[in-house]
Amino acid sequence: MRKNHIPFSVLMSLYINEKAEYFRECMESVLNQTVPPKEIVIVKDGPISEEVESVLQQYINNNLSLIKVVAYTPNKGLGYALNKGIKACSNELIARMDTDDIARRDRFEKQLQKFELNPNLDICGSQIDEFEDTPDRIVAKRSVPTTDKEIKEYQKRRDSFNHMTVMYKKSAVLKAGNYQPCLLMEDTYLWVRMILTNATCMNCDESLVYVRIGKGMYERRGGWKYFRKYKDGRKKIYDTGYISISDYYYTLGVQFCFALMPSYIRGLLYKKILHNK
């Protein structure tokens, strides 16, 4: 007989640029888990394409009691969308998922086990496998620290969580002030504020999500405009008091070099150094 696990919600945000086929793959991976969610909250961040709307309606019609949709216009960005989504979730435990990624079939079961073993745990993420085209074409991995102490030190210069992998307590997210606008760093800003409000953290030491990447990602993370947005985000992090002035300028220096190099070199470094396969 299957064990009764803690009920949880899945939180996702949809926007205009999502592809219907990617969204369908994501939903199938969520619905076919060894331990399925009690609720899926989908935030429509502004208008979405007719193709994606059609896929969404199919899943709603087939899962009437499972899917809750929060919709608004115009597009306001991920921080706003997830802020609304957190409030709409009915369960204390919430699993984040990006609508173009694929969850490993036992992802939720693995993370629920961690919360069941440690009632004081507030947030649990995992490593990720990054793929191009199909999940069997893994091109890079992003590994993050696993223990509370390591996570809180690592977070001063790089993100200790892969955002699309986290499962967290709604009460801990709200205690930290929920998601807030911080362009490019909505997740980073939340992790720092959760740590400052004494959240207990961990990561599973295995990849529980297959993350879709492409050449366009390397291009988007370059250029002076991107660096200016990054700098603004890091300033908000610095203003929390969590990082030192040396942490602040170190990260700006690294990002400045990374943003202004040619895209093909950025992609190579991303795969071979920053995200080791």
C-alpha cells in the first residue's frame, strides 16, 4: 500500500513566449510522478499564445479538481507572477516548476521524504541536468551545495538553489516577504531573505529536474544592458546586509567579463566551467 505523503501544490508561471510542446512535456512529467501533487497552480503572466491556451484548457478539462489558474494582464514579470501564485496555493508545501522543464518521475517523492525526515526543513532543492532538444542529450549539469551551512555561505556569491527544483514551505516564503520584483534575480533575492529569516535549507545530491537550455540563453546573458540589470539586482542583494562589499564587487567583476565576451565563448564557459557536465 502506498504511503500517505504530505499534500503539496505545484507552482508554475506561463507567459507569451512559452511553446505548447514544451508545456505539454512539463505537465506530463508533473502528472505522472510517483507521488502526484494535490494541486497545480498556474499563473498566466499576461496573455499567452492560442496554442498554449489550447493545451492548458485540455489539462484543465481532464483535471478539473486539480488545476487552479490565476490570470491577469498585462505581463508583469516572474516576481509578480510567483508572488500571486504563492498566495493562491492551498498547501503549506509548494514545489516550483518551470513550464519548459521536465521533472524526474520521482522528484516529488524524493523531496517529500526530506521534509518528512526533518520537520524543521523550510526549503529543499536539487542538482539539475541541462539538455538541448531532448532530455537524453545532456550538455551540462549544475551542482549546488547540499548542507545548510554550505548553502548559506555559497549564496553570498552564487545561487545555492536551482530555482526550478525547489520545494518550500509557504509560511517560510511569506515570512521572508514572498517573491518581490528584482529583475533577473527574483529567486536570488528570495533565497537571501529566507536565509536572513532563519530558514533551514538543503539540496538533494542528485539531479531531479531536466532543464531545457539553448543557444539563445547564452545570447540573452550577454551585453551591457544585461549587465546593468544584473548590477541593479546585486545592489538589492547587497542592501539586505547579507553580502559584504567584497562579495558585491567580486560578483560584478565576474559578471562584467562574462557578459561582454562573445556569445560562443560564453556558451563554452557556461558548459565547461560554470556548469560542469
